Amino acid sequence: MRLLSALALLPSVLALPSRSLDFTSYSIAQLVDPSLTGYLGVFFLGDKPSVYFYLSNGNNANSMVALNKGQPVINPTKGTIGVRDPSIIAGSGAEAGKKWYIIGTDLNIGKTTWDAAQRKGSRSIFVWESTDLVTWTNERLVTVEDATAGMVWAPSAIWDDSKGQYFVHWASKFYPTSDPNHTGSPSSIRIRHAYTSDFKTFSAPQDYINKSPTNIIDLEFLPLGNNAYARFMKDESAKTVFTEISTNGLSGTWTRPAGSSAVIASGVEGPAVYWDNEVAGKAHLLLDFYGSDGYRPYEAIDVNSGKWSASERGEWPKNLRHGSVLPVTGAQVDGLKRKWGT
């Protein structure tokens, strides 16, 4: 999610510590699943605030085609009647293999301005759910912040084994209670988080990343196994996406991989990261070049090194904007094609 306000702040990512990380006990190879035969991508296109589905050509992570003849699969009917930054979340725990969620930003920029969207934007998260990845129902808006927040942007989620719940996160700015109309200067952008079991009821939100002077937005995680994670986020001040790694959980100590600048690319936002279905240890990362042609694919054969390289674009479509990708099985691919075609 892009902020257009001018920020003259220096990125604190340059001050982040780096260290060598020992991953000898992490079984990344176990993440390869032969039942996974494709990738489902959910995006919004340009400034079209609906959810569009794309399906990979076979198991090629760098080749996708539009489903539903390029028309939206989900058109929001609530809030601003616009959704951006759709994130697809596979059910986990008791919901594993039984439930999927799509959550997103309640924002139709065609009906407002970027300044107004930051001051008096929606404080809710869009939610849809499915039991088969094909039919999406139970559209709802769930308010997660109080009236001091100016907006809730780029929500996403990951299952937290240590809590047995979904760890949901988003970006917000805040205004003092003495400024109920949000006319003054807000706080820096914070990454906030809460827990939920059903995407209906959320715990009280708390700060997750509140670094000063850096403004952080557009956060995504990649689980590495054994309570280790890589995370990817946008430094809104520097307009870069960078990476950090924790070996002790989502709320653990995050550091840059040794020998890595942490910065993957500049002039980008909306990182979307996922494992390769066929090659153990290989991962894919989409970065949204919002000023040009949308997402471009990157890849890494050693996520722990923090080193990513641009992939051959092949048949990668243009104009795909901030979204997410889910590896899917052959049966799920067949169901999506039957329902939505290409």
C-alpha cells in the first residue's frame, strides 16, 4: 500500500544489526509437497479495486493466466466498495484443508484522495471465506482500530503455532485524542497486530513494528520451519523492500542476514512471498513496481542469505498489483478451472 505523503525521514534499516545465522537444524526441504501442482494468485489490477484470480501454467511460478476471462472474482459490496491488497490465507489448526480466507484493505481511491484516506480512511478489514477456494462468501468488514487511527491498510495474516491462532497484521497512522478530526500531524506508520481464530473476533491490537524514524508498511512472512521466519516489508521513507530473519518466533529477535544489505529493491512495495512447489529451498518473491507495470518476480535459492535476484518474467502478466500467492493441489486447480475458466 503506497503513501504519497512526502517523508523526509532517514531509513533506520541502515542501523539494523547483522549476524550469521545457523540453520543446520531447519528442515526447509520438508516444505516441498509433491501434491502441489500450481499456484493461485489473488491481486487487484492497476486502480481497479476488486479481487482478480490468476492461475499458473502448470507448476511454473513465473507464468500466470487470468481466470474468469480477466474479470473480477470478488467485487466488494460494503464499506468504500473497493478492496486493495488482497491476501489469501490458508486455514490452519482445526481449519487446515477446510477453510481459506481472503482479507484486504477497504479503500477505493477513485472516491477519495490519498491524504483523506490516511486521515479518515476505513479502520476495518475486508474478509471473505471459502471451503473450496472456488466459492467465496460471508463478506464482512471487521473494525480493528479505534477512532484515533487514520486508516487500516495492507492487512495480512500467518498462523502462529505458539498461540494456536492467526497472527493478523496491518499498517496504521494515529492521531492524538485532542485531534478528533485528524487535521494535524499523525504518528509515523506503525505495523499493528492482533490474534484471531475466525477472522470475526480479534484481540486488542498492539504495536508490532514501531521503529523511529522509519515508517514500515506492507509486511509479509515466510515460515522457515522450527519457529524461524523471514519477513519482508516496505520502508516507506526510502521506498525500498528489505528482509529480516528471526530464529525464535514471530515476536523474536529480527536481524539482517550477514553480508546482506537487507534491501532487495527500490521503488517497490507489496511484497508477496511463497515457496517453490518443486525445488527444495527455493522461494519466490513478488515486488510491486507501482509506478510502472506492477509486480515483477524475484527468486532466491537461499532465503537465509537475504540475496534475491530478478526472475525471467516469461509469461508473467503486467499490471498485477499488491496481492498474494497460494500453492495449490491438482484437485484445487481443476476446481478453479471448472468454476472460473481462463
